[in-house]
Amino acid sequence: MRNHQLRRRTGSVRTRWLSVTGFGVVVLAVGSLVLWHGQVGELFGLAADKEPVVSSVNAPAISEPPPTTAVPTPTKTPTRKPTRKPTKEPTKQPTKTSDKPSYDEESIDGLSPTLKSRLKKAMAAAKADGVTLRITSGRRSAAKQQRLLNEAIKKYGSYTAATRWVLPPKYSAHVHGKAVDIGPAAAMQWLNRNGYRYGICRRYDNEPWHFEALTTPGKKCPPREPYSRPVPD
């Protein structure tokens, strides 16, 4: 009985060992066959249809072209020409017309050379006769002459009436230094009688104080005018 059981166990062990061995042989054979097949395929180019494996790290997307770096074109900076600072022209100060001239109106200063020379001689002769010739108005500024004319227009009521006493600056002998007003009354009378000796004459009937150099010294004075009047251009 024991021998029979021992034989059964021994047979089953052998059977199991043979099964395992056979399975191992089969696996070994299949592996060898697969390995052999791969080597043969590589030899004859059977694996040429396989796609190469490419790394996708830092690779651009297939649907988009690789980015291109545009080289910036240098922009020219416009060169500025140095601008010259405008030179300021000196502002001309308006010339003010003053009533007061640089000379003394009550002296021979500012008179024409002819009238000045003749009047000096007349004044010396009058002084020798005990008479003092005083100049009350010699050369005048145009501004003062105009002011006197404006006052005369208000006084006499019209330009025509005023110019019989005061002429416009354009026509006035006082503005040009060619006339003098003399005072006091004794001096007027002396110069009216003796003025021709020095070439000085009374010019208007209505102005006994007004004298000008109207003749050659020693010659008779021309007839007097009734009053002053503007000389037409």
C-alpha cells in the first residue's frame, strides 16, 4: 500500500516537473524566436517604416511657423540747426517836445547869427543912451508857439483872427530864431527910432514890441505890415 502511494507521489512530482520544464522551454523558444525575428527585420530593413522618435522639448508647434526676430531699422534723429536768437533792436524813445528849450528865451542865445550880432550892437548903443533893451521873448520852441496859437484862437474866436497876433510854428520867425520881442516901452521906442542903424526894424503895426533883421544896417526899414499872417506855401 505504501509502495503504491509512494509511486503515485513520485509520478505526480515528475509530471509537475516536466510541465514546468516544458513551459520554460516553450517560453525560451518563443523569446528566441522573437529576438531572431527582430534581428532579421533590422537586417532586411523590415523596420524602415517606423518613424524616428524626435524630442519635443523646446520644439515649435507644428501649426505655427517658428518665430522670427525682426531686426529694428535705426531711425535717424533729425539734427537741429542752432537757432539764432533774434537780436532785439533798441527801442527808440519818442522824442518829447518840451516847452522849455535848452537856451534862455529871454536872451540872445538861440537867435540867428545875423540878428544876434546886430542886436548886440543896438543894445550897447541904447545903454550908452541910458536905455536898457530887454528881450522878453527871443527864440521859442515849436511846442510853445503852438500853445500860444491855441490860446489866441480861444481869445479871438477864430484861427484867422488869432494868426494876426500869433503865427503857427511853421511860419513863426520866433521859432527860427529870427525875431525878438523887446521891452519895456522906452526900449521899444528907442529901437523903433534907431533900429535901422543896425539893420533891425519893427515889422507889424499892431505889435510895437516885435523886431526882425529886415534891412541892411544904415538903410531905411521897409514899410510895416498891419499884422502878421501865414505865408502861403
